[in-house]
Amino acid sequence: MSKVGIALGTVVGAVGGFVTGILIAPKSGKETRAEIKGDVVKAKDVTVEKAEEIKDKASQVATDVAEKAKGVVGDVTGKAKHAAEDVTSKAEELKNRVEQAVEGAQKGYSKKPAAKKTAATKKK
């Protein structure tokens, strides 16, 4: 169970116990109403205080999570940058190899093929 749930359960239980005690106490209606009013104000103040504490704690947790996420994003960004550089390098290397292969093929294609001796050529 979360701390918020425990705190809320404690406040609700205290208020419920208090109201039950007031209602069964041997006091006049006017006295009981005045006491309930005072206790409700106190309960409201305690609830507001606890809500502020919870809000501050939630804000701190959110800040911590954001800082941790920033670190993870930085790690991922660095790895992605390294991977992109690696891929770029390999692509450049492949491009150079393809260009060399094309140049070699063009040189080989531009040469005149040697005359083949055929049966007709041998008879001459």
C-alpha cells in the first residue's frame, strides 16, 4: 500500500472515530456542534498539511525521474550517434569500393578483345 493510501486511511479513520465519540458523548447539542466544528477545522488543517507534504514528495519524485530519464536519453543519444557514424563510414567505404569496381569494369570493357582463332580463320 502506498504512503498516500496509509495517510488517507489514517485521516479518515481518525475523523470517523472522532465523530462516533462525539455523537455518543453526554453533551448538549450546542456543545457537541461547537466541538465538531472545531475538530472539523483541525482535521481540515491536518489534511491540507498532509496534501502539501504529498505534493512536495510527488514533485521531488517527478524531478528525480526526469533527471534519470535525461541520463538515459543522453546514453541512447550517444550510442545512436556512434552507430550513425559507423554506418556512414561503412557506406562511404562501400561507395569507394563500388566506384573502383565500376572503373575497373569500364577499363576492361573499353579494351578491344583479342581476335579469336576460329576454324574459318585457321584455314586461311
